[in-house]
Amino acid sequence: MVMESMVIKIAAEITLVLLTLAVLLAFIRLFAGPSQADRIVALDLISVLIVAVLAALSIYRQQKAFLDVAIAYALIAFLGTVALARFRERLARTGGIDENQEEIDK
């Protein structure tokens, strides 16, 4: 029983390190860009990775409260991603942006 607990803790630690690295790489894409669509996808990826970090942290600390936070954060992040995508779509319809370019100079 103790050995299983130790293996789970080590696996959770490795998972947390790898997820943190993935979040850092996604932040690079968020700032580097080059288009708004790339930034929206990077932001969505970061929110999914944060939910995964919270789930792994729940396993590592053996506290269920982190799962509640992860569920609430996932719902809020989903709504934010949908709002950004609809905003970008609305701009594309009105001619504010082109699908392949950032913003069209007027």
C-alpha cells in the first residue's frame, strides 16, 4: 500500500513538471503570435493545461478541493474562449480582419 502511494506521488510530480513546461511553451506561442487565431488557441491550450495541473495537484496533495476549482475554472475558460472566437468571427464578417492576416490597414 505504501509503495503504491509512493509511485502515485512520483508520477504526479513528473506530470506536474511536464505540464508546467507545456504551459511555458504555450505562453511563448501566446506572446509570439503571429495572428490572433494563434493567440486564441494558445490561450485555450493554457486553460486546458491549468485544469490538468489542478487535477494532478489534487492527486499529489490528495485533496478533492482542487478538482472543484478545476471544474469551475474549466467552465469559465470555455466561456472566455467562445467569447473570443465569436468576437474574431464578428470582426471577420464586418471586414475588420482578413482570415489570413492580422488586421487590414484602412
